[in-house]
Amino acid sequence: MRAWLPDARGHRRLFSALSIDALGTGLFLPFSILYFTATTDLTLGRVGLALSIAALVRIPATPGAGMFCDRFGARSTVVVSNLIQAVGFFNYLLVDSFGHLLIAAVVVQLGISAFWVAYPALVHDVAEGKRHESWFALITSLRNAGLGVGALGASLAVAIGGTDGYTAIVAVNALSFAVAAILTRLDASGGTHAVSVNAIPGDDAPSAHTPTSGWASTLRDRPFLAFVVLNFGLALLSLAFGLGVPVFLVDTVHLPPWIPGTVLAVNAVLGAVGATPVGAAITGRSRSGGLMASQAIVGCAFVAVLCCAYVPSAFGVCLALAAVVLVTLGELVQSLIVSPIVNDCATAASRGRYNSLSQMAFSIGDVVTPALMTTLLAHGPAAAWIPLAALAAVNMLGIALLTNHLPALRRRVNHPGPTEPDRRG
């Protein structure tokens, strides 16, 4: 297992930055709505409206973040994104009106958008384009551990401190982003430079079909655009599980109220400890095969959730736990494969734009999924979960059809690309 892990020497500051970032996010995420209802006079509806409008801003902001990343480099973009989020969360401490909340939330969303565009490109640069999946596995483990510890710390802070605990959570979260920005800038590993827009494919090992630069050429890359559409299907299933399952298990299946928290805890723990073994298990297999397997696993998870409605409560609890194990496994496989595919499709000069298009799937999904799931759940268990299981099957078909047109999908996990020599021996 250790032999599969990348050589992380020289990257401690970057890894610390990403872990601290995740720790702060884990602190705030469980109470992202409750904080405002507990510390301001805003109603739940007004808070939800402001946060929803801010989430919409991510859609047009994401391509802009891609252009910024290509112009100034992935590391600089990650640093700026952390500083933007620090400013936004510090403003959360001062919110006293709907307008102030909306402005602060928009700032936070701009930072989030920039981070998730630049983060995969930064990992590619630090890994020097080699063994992407093992790097993403290691960082995914660190980030999931940070999220889990943060969530636990937030629960303790609120339980002990009440309203003051909410304030402490936001303050620590804001500080975590500032510290992450400093550590990312001080890190001495690769990925510090911006790339000329006239850069051409070379040591980056992009796919054979990849255009060199510019939005026009990027948008003419039809196989990649098809992958972006496919990625939306993958993202929708992940978001739907997290949003819909807790509500369904408590309100429809009438399982104990501790089930949602347990489901989230199992997801966090498995995400932290499972990324590296999952990565090692899929090494040498084709990326397309790994993605198809992930969709088969996620489809089975939704079937297990559906069955919870038709069995006794004790079996329902077991099925719910089985479903979260399955969906976490599927998500881990996806998280280790999708970003390397996107990185391999692009050149150094266009990696920001390519990652921004890929991230659009999640930006749009964040807006669409809440309305979709509330509508489906209102029509009963079968109406909610059978279409999602069917979507997993459609995703499998899409992967199979796209494989012949997208060389990055045909590559094997953690194996060298066509211009990357294999120095193992």
C-alpha cells in the first residue's frame, strides 16, 4: 500500500493547507443555515433565499475562474480563492440584514468556485502530470479527515457554547482559509507559474484531440463536452444521495432520527480511510471501466434506499448503512478518476478552462438538485429512487459510448500517458 502512495516529501505545507481548509469547511457546513437563524433576526426562508441566489452566481463565475487560473496559474488561484473565502466568512460574523448576507454569501461562492477550478490543476502541477490518481487519493483522504474532524468539533462547540459556539465556528472557519492561503503560497512544490496562452502540447501529455488554447477551441472539443454532460449525471447522483436520503429515511421510512447523522458519519469515515485502498485496488484498470463500475455500485445503493421503504425498521437501518457504504465507494472511485481525465484532456494553457467546464456540472447540480429531490420525494419512494437508479445505468451507457472518442478515458489508472515514460523497472 505504501508503495502505491506518491512521494509527498516537500509538500507538507500544501497538504497542511488543504487539510486546514477542509477542517474549516467541516466546522461550518453542518450549521451553514442554522448559524444565521441562531445569530440574526432573519427567517429561515430569507436565509435560504439569499444562499440560493448566491449559489446561482457560481454558474457564471466558474468559467471566469478558469480563465483566471490559465492566466495566473493554479497555485495563485487557490491562494486567491482562500483569501476570498476568508473575507466572505469574516463578513458572516457581521451579518445583520438580508442584503449583507447576500453580498457575503456571493463572496464565499466566488471563492468556492475558484478553488474547485484550480485545485485539480494544482494537484496535476504538483504531481508533475504523473500518477494523478494516487495524489488525488492521498489528498482526498486528508480532506475527508479534515471535514470529519471539523464536523465533530462544530457539534461540540454548539453543544457547549450555544450561540457563542456558532460565532466561534465561523471565526475559526474564516481563519482557516487565511492560514491555508499562507501555507499554499509558502509551499515550495510545483505549480507556481502561469502558462502562456500559446503553449502547445508537450510534456503535459494531453489527449490527442486536445486543442491548444482559447475558449473557442475548448468549446469545439466535442468529446470533452460530452464528458462534461456525463459528469453532470455523475454529480447529480452524488448530490441527490446527500440531499434526499436523510429526509427520506426519517420522514418517509420513519427510521430513528439519529440515522441521518450516522449516515453522514459513515460517509466521512469511509471517505477518509477508503480513498487510498480504493485507489490501489483500481490501479492498472481502465478509467472507463472504473467509472462504469462506480455507476453500477451507486445504482445498487439507490435500489437499497428504495427497499428501505418496504422492509421492517431493523432491516431498513441495515439497508441504509449498506447504501451509504456503496455510494461512498462509488464516489471515491469517481473522485480519483474524473479530475485526472479532465487534466489529461487539456494542455497547460487550457487546464483552467477545462476544469471550469467540468466544475459547471456541480455548480448547476447544486442549484437543480434540491428542487428535483423535493419534487421526486413528494411522489413517493419509487418515483424518487427508480429514476436515479436508471440514471446510473444511463451514465454507464454514456461512458461506454464515449470511451472510443476520448483517449483519456481509455488510459489505465495510475499508468503513464502516451508521452510519459514509465520509469518503473
